[in-house]
Amino acid sequence: MKRNSSVEILILLILLIIPCTSVLPAELEHERAPGQIPQYIINAVNSPERPAVDRKLDASRKPEQLLAFFGIQPGMKVADLWAGGGYTTELLARTVGPTGKVYSQNMKTVGLKEAGASWKARLKEPGMANVVEIEEPFDSPHLLPVKPGSLDAVIINMNYHDIVGRGFNRDAINRAVFTALKPGGIYGLVDNSARPGTGANDANTLHRIDENFEIKEIEKAGFRLAATSDVLRNPKDPRTEPFWKLDHHQDRFVLKFVKP
């Protein structure tokens, strides 16, 4: 009788454990299957409202993988620094959705009038109501006009080398990003690879930058490098020519920093 009771107890414990291990939250399922793209990101990238010119860039920029890598989710508050024509801004806006917000920053004197006009026109389109336009220089105290510790992520897509090349105060910029982010917030950067050891030498000429140089600058501001991605790597790129000569298939590094 005692033995049977022990068996019954064992069976009961097994039955109690099985539901706990077979039904997992969606977040854990996603963590268990790295590389899986969340449906909300797929929907954002495939939105029929995105301009055709943007869609042509998707093959070389791989937005689905990058948005997933940086952990962009609906409801987040994020910023896109040096937004250019607004390609990344729109992807962020469609991903965070109406419950989220995107702070999209450009400079009046960016020197890219066509991109600036495209950016302003884009922000007037349907679906962009959650975008806050910021037209401030990088040395402005209003670069990120948000409450300290309020942003979930800040992205700079292929423009940090320009910030370096034009001599902007990166200590101040990175400090502003650090202040704006929540603890655990993401600082995500994509940039064009220069040859190792070249530092910032090619920032103005080839529009490339040494990956380790960029990492050290961001870490200096207090960020921790959490992960890197090879999704935009091209080992055939000699990194000796301007990136546009490779038809936008240049070798690029992708860095995900976290605010401790």
C-alpha cells in the first residue's frame, strides 16, 4: 500500500510538471529559436505602404534581421539619429506601431538636401503619426528632447563614421544617448568596415571606419557591448574603396550595446 502511494505521488508530480514545460510564453519560445523573425517585424517590412525605393534597398540592408537583432518591439520608444532620407525611421515606426514612438533626428545643414526633402515628405505619410521630427545639430542640448531614462533603443544606421568624419563631439553625443536610454536600453549601430587598425582615417574619404575604434568610443561612454551580428558581412570586400562602389554590398559590422 505504501509502495502504491509512492507511485501515485510520482505520477501526480509528472502530470503537474508536464504543462509547465510544454507551454511557454511567446518571449521564451522566441529565445529558444534564435534567428526566428517575429511576425510584427515581418508585417512592418512587408507593409504595402512602404515606398518602392525603400523595398529595393531591403535585399542589401536586411531590415528584418536587424530589427530582430536590436530587439525592436511594438510599444517601444526609440530614436533614429542622422535619419537621412528616413528609411530606418519608417521601419522603426511601423515596428513599434501606434503605441510606440520614434524620435527621428536630422540636421538642417546635413549637406544632403535630397535626403532631407525625402525625410520631411515621408513623415507626412500615413502610418508615420508616431514619429517626432527633430531637426537639431549634434551639438544641440536638444539632440534627444526626451525625459532621461525614457528610451528603449537608439539606432545609428551607417552614419556614425560621418559623425566622426565631420568632427562632431562624440563624447557629448554618446553621453546624450546614454542619458536618454533606460537601464538595459539598446544602442544599436551599423557601419561600413574599414581595414583593422586604420581608426578613423577613412571616415571622410571611403566613408568607412575601423570596427574596434568605434567599439572603444561607445564603451568609453559607459555602454557594454552585448552582441555583434555578421548578417551584413562581406568577406570579399577589400575595404579599400568607397562603399558605394560595391553597389551597397560593402562589408558592414553590426553592434548592439546595452546601458548597464
